[in-house]
Amino acid sequence: MPELPDVEGFRRVLIACGRRCVTDIEVRDAGVLRGVTEKRLRKDGEGRRLGTAWRHGKWLFAPMDGGPTLVFHFGMTGSLWCCSPDEPLAAHDRLVLTLDDVRSLRYRDQRKLQGVQLLGDAAVGRILDGLGPDALAVDRAELAELLSGRRGAVKSALMDQSVIAGLGNLLCDEILWRARFAPRTPARDLSETACRGIHAAMGRVLRSSVRAGCVPPRRSWLTGRRDDSEPRCPRCRGALCSGRLAGRRTVWCPHCQP
DNA sequence: ATAAAGTCCTGAAAGC
DNA sequence: TGCTTTCAGGACTTTA
């Protein structure tokens, strides 16, 4: 699930929690802690007030007043919830922060592919150094610049977080379908006009998805068709192709995306 | 049993 | 040729 639009939704969950004080931290599965022990997390985190959460790509940062920053990554199955402490826990609630004893912030994740870190400013900086600009903030010229000179498939370039941060498998397929480019097109072969089209498609897909909090599985979108048993293109009604690119399932329309 | 929306690591290919 | 950058695929983990 979690690509940029989902993580943007999780940021709003954090904002909705308010700038409350962390009164308790319960580690229900230490497997999601990355580079921090339960002891350290509780020692450094409990008693601190949450600052304003921010996001870059698929990473979510929750700075704590006068202290380190809680850093969340959601892998493929992670999510963040803010509810009443009375709410029964879900099976995969791995980390539970109680806020001012009145709110319960829950990091839920089935597969523990990623996790939660507690980092100082320098370490946060190192994460950002490894990421390209946030996909929502990339302008047309910048996208063309980012794609130029990449000899691999355009989908691989868009998926590469060090090139542009926030796009995942579903978004990339959706964007390329909208812009009418085959996923395997070498990025450097794209003309100025082609990049312009991809940029426009990216903006539209991202804005709609952020509004929905996910890449919406609408029937008028590729995403809404890719799990059909015999998927057809919502635009031309032709049969969609499904294959593997860079290890990820890739769906495209051979007619619309030559 | 297979496949899944995440990233990291590896060996290989491409480029200078 | 040799070094560096870039690419594609597999590992990781858990469950439906």
C-alpha cells in the first residue's frame, strides 16, 4: 500500500493527534525497531512532546521537542492509526504510543519489511541525502533533468527513490499508462515533450491519490483493473499486458503504450 | 503454494 | 584495460 499518497495520509494522522506528550511507549514487537532498542526508545521518547510531522517521499518524520526524531517507514504493509486508548489492538499493531493518556498512536505492519527509527538531525540528513526530490515538488524541467542520461527503463527510473522520492509500483504503472509510454522505454530516449506528458500525468495521478489517501482502485484507472482476472484497458478496452520489470509486477496496455 | 504496493544488496553490464 | 556508475533481480518477512 504505502506510496507517497498513503504516507501523506499517515502524516495527517499524526497532525490530527496534535502536539501531545508521549506518556507511554509500548513495543509489542521489537522486530520493527531499527537501530534502536526498546529501552532506548522509551528512555529518549517518553515524556517528550511531538512536534510537527513532515514527509519526504515515503518517509515520515515526527520530531520530538528538544529531542530526536521518530522516523517511520511503512514497507509494503505498514500503516499508522490514531485512536482512543480503549480501542482494541489489532493483530499487527507493533508499536503503540500513548499521547497525554487520551490518544493511542499505533504503528501497524503485517510484514516487517521496514520499521521505526529514532534519529538525530545528522542521521535524518543522511536519509534525505539518499533520496531524490519529493515527487510532489518536482517541476517539469527538473523531471526531464532527472530522467535524462538514465539508460534503464523509464519505470525503473521513476521507481528509484534516489532519483525521485515517493513513487511506487502502482503509481508508476498508473502514470505511464496515463502518459502513454511503455514502462520499458529507456528513460534517456524520452523527448522534452514526452517528459512534459509524464510530468503532467504524475501531477494529476498524485493529486487525486493524495486526496484519496491511496492510489484509488477506480475502474477508470489502470489500478482499478490490474487485479481483474482478465484485465482490460479502461481507455481502449483492449487486453492489458502483465509482466515483470526490475522484479516488480508491471501492467500496461500494449495498444495505448507502444 | 504463490504473490504482494517496500528497500537493500549483489553481480553484471555499460560507460568513461 | 580498469575503475565507476547504473541496472535488474533476488532476499528479506508474513499472510491470504
